[in-house]
Amino acid sequence: MNIFDIVGPVMVGPSSSHTAGAVKIGYVSRKLLGEEVKEARILLYGSFLTTGTGHGTRKALVAGLLGMKTDDIRIPDAIELAEKAGMKIEFGEAHLKEAHPNTAQLFLTGVSGRTLEIIGQSLGGSRINIAEIDGIETNFSGEYPTLVVHNLDQPGHVSEVTSMLAHKGVNIAYMQLYRSNRGGEAVMVVECDQEIPREGIEWLEKVEGVKKVTYLSKL
């Protein structure tokens, strides 16, 4: 625990969970998409849905999708700014089972046509958890440079990823493995101590059996 866990984040209010946390979910989602958002379908669940209006949760999520951080004074005007920028936004209710009460489900389309589905949870004090990417369970905070690799569940993919990182001098802080079923879809989530060079990510994208590579840069 550090001092910011006690006094809270530097933020535009009113709520560290419903405003600042929502901004972070949007911001991390944009970074994972890797480009400007053209269309966003935002579904709210639990307390985000029932009390989010008063806390500015919708504005906060859109602000994050625009690339704003928690202390950006433009957050209250985020929806209007998004519309001026040509971003198409749709809000609705998320129908999830046993989800965290502060949850947003985002369906994003980027300017190139790239798509991404995110389920993000606001845990309080502006801390977040990315609980799902493209329908497969994950569990990471967005506080580290993070590599997400979608691949076929076949031998060798983990070693290819770790060897690439070692070759680029990148240390692994945390690594998690998920799969839908044996021999089916699999996901690696690798949180790192350093940024991953672009050429390493581009190499991974060409590896046989790798279906999608998503990278969250902290720069």
C-alpha cells in the first residue's frame, strides 16, 4: 500500500470508483485497441448503471476512450467532445452473471476497423481490473505495460513469447494463462517491467497459431 491508496487519486470528481475508475477503464480500453475509437457501445452493470448518472460514469468512460486521464478538466464535457470528434456512442444495460457491481462492458471499433470487447471493473480508489477481453477471462490492472496474446492452445506458444521478451531485455512481472477448452482458444496476459519494442510485437503477430496480439503501453 502507498500513500495514494489512503488519500485517493488526483482526479476530477465526484467519485474515485464511479468517475476516476471509469475513466481508467475507458483509457486502458483505448490503449488496448491501439488506435482512436470510431464507435463505442457501452453497457453498464450494477451500481454503474443505477447510480452512474449522478457520478458522471458515462462521461468518465467516454473521456477515457478519448485518451483523457483522471485529472483532465474536460471530463464533464467528454460526450460532447466525442460527438464533435465523430465518435459514435451508444449506451445500454449489460446483462452479466455474478459480475462486480461497478462493471462496464465495452464493444469498440477503431478507425481502421479493428474491434475489441472489454469487460472492466472499478474496484474502488480508482483501481481497476480488466476481467475479460474478446470473450475470454483475464485479470490485470493496467498498471504495467501489458501484452495480451490470443492463440490456439498448442505447445510452444508460451516459450515463443517468453523467448521474445528475454531477447528484447524485457522482464516479466506477472504472467497468466487462460483457455476456453483444451486445444481451443487460449490467452496469455503478460505484465512487464519495461515497454515491449514494437518489432517484438510485430514478430509475434506473424507467429503461426497466434490469432491476435494486443498491447497496453504505459507511454
